[in-house]
Amino acid sequence: MKLPSLGCLGTVAFLVNEEADKLDRQVSALLLLGPEPALGIWKCSVREAIKNRTKMQHLRAWRDLPGLRHGKIYIGRPCKKRDDDLLKSGRQQLKMVTAIYTGHAPVRRHLYSMGLFDGDPICRFCGMETETVRHIICCCEALAFQRYNVFGRPTVETKDISTASVRDLCLFIPGAGLLRLC
């Protein structure tokens, strides 16, 4: 091979680079040994992929779980902020909010279906509809003022309960005189 005329130091540098390239090709052909990943994937990419996959599996399991009609209506999708708020709540607040989310508040309709209430399951506040969690939280006319003070509207939709803050639900329940129920 004819070397370009680079001078003495240039020729040495050229030979060193050629040798380095030759060694580099030999090393890259070797099998990888050791704990490093065989594919150059960043740890943060792997963590993010695992987090996303776990989140999707959780959503799928929640959606496909049989039953839990009230929970699925009132809780909606799993929500990190709501989870954090619930974890910070006291025992009495958890009791109240859980009763609302699950539909197991001691309202007349629920007590009647369990055989614990013999009377008429009509709402004790307005006397117009069957007393259910949905009726009390969403549309009972006797509680419209309290609902407006807490949620900013005289009536709320069922889907609004799933996005309401734990704090708002905890304000509405005692303000409407529902502590007797929970």
C-alpha cells in the first residue's frame, strides 16, 4: 500500500489510525459479555415502557372486572391525583367518600334492598324520588343550594362525581346533613 506523503509524524498517525480501525472491527465482531444491555436502550425508556404497560393492564383489568357497577360509574378511570387525595384523607373522610363511590351509603334504597329498612325508600330530604346515592349527590332538589356551594352548580351529572375532588365530596356530605347517613 502506498502511503500518502504526510511527513514522518503524519505517517505514524495514519498507521496508528489504521491499526485502531482494524482493532475496532475485531472488537465489534465479538459477543457481548457482562451486565450491559445488548441493545443500547436508556434506563428511562425501559422504565417508561414498563410504567405505560402496567397502566394499560390496570385500566384493562378495571374495565373487564365483572360487577362493580356503582364503582365504575362514580370512580370512572383510575386517577393518581384522587388516589393521593384519598391516601391523605382521615378515616371519617375515607368512610364517607367510599360510601359514595361504591354506592353503599346507608341511603334508603340501599338499606331497603338489603332488608334493613322496611319503610318507603322515598328521599327523606325532598320526598320526590327514590333515595339513592345518585339522587342525593346529583339531583335532589332539597340539596341544590348545598350542591351549588360546593360544586358550583345546582345539579351535577354522574360523570362529574368521578372528576370531583375528594375535598369537595367531603364538604358536600356533612354540609348536606349526610353525616347521619354515613
